[in-house]
Amino acid sequence: MALTRSFRETVVKRARTDAAFRAALVEEAAQNILNGDVEIALIQLRDVVNATMGFDALATATGVAKSSLMRMLGPNGNPRAGNLSRILQAIGTSTGVQILVHAETVEKPEAA
């Protein structure tokens, strides 16, 4: 039996209507950036942008050209930290999601 709606369409629809889901998407993308999984984070950020504010509004909010933003969040994207910060800030403002960082200490393994 064929699927009637693609996974991406389902994510977009839910992101548009469910604030908690939107927040979870942004949180996961930010966490992936911090974990070094930037390639995955860029895909997630692109999905969030497409589901919420769109690239025209993102360009206006960040002061970065739409085509540059699309390249940055594309499959071969390699945005600078400053651009990622501006993108996350704009998404947060547009979606009503506040991104907070929480750090914890962990025990170091003892040297042998």
C-alpha cells in the first residue's frame, strides 16, 4: 500500500500546528550542532525553516541572502558559527522557541 503523504510533509504539517513539536525540532538541531553532527542539524534546520518562517523571512531576519541561506542549510552546506547563531536566533524569534544551554560536569575515568 502506497503512503498518501511523505514523511517530510507530515513533519511540516505538525511543525506548523504543534508548538511543542516545533520546539523539539529546534532543540534537536541545536543539540546536534553541539554534538558535532552538523550535517544532520542542517537538514533539521532546513525542515524547520520550510515548516515555519520560510527562507524569505529568514533572509530578512538574518540579513543574509536567501540563496546563501539555502546553500548553508543544503546537503553540502558549511555555515560559519556566526551564521548558525543568526539562523537559530531568527528561528527562535519566529517560532517562539527559546534555546537554552545546560551544562553538567561528568566524572573523568581514572587513568590506568
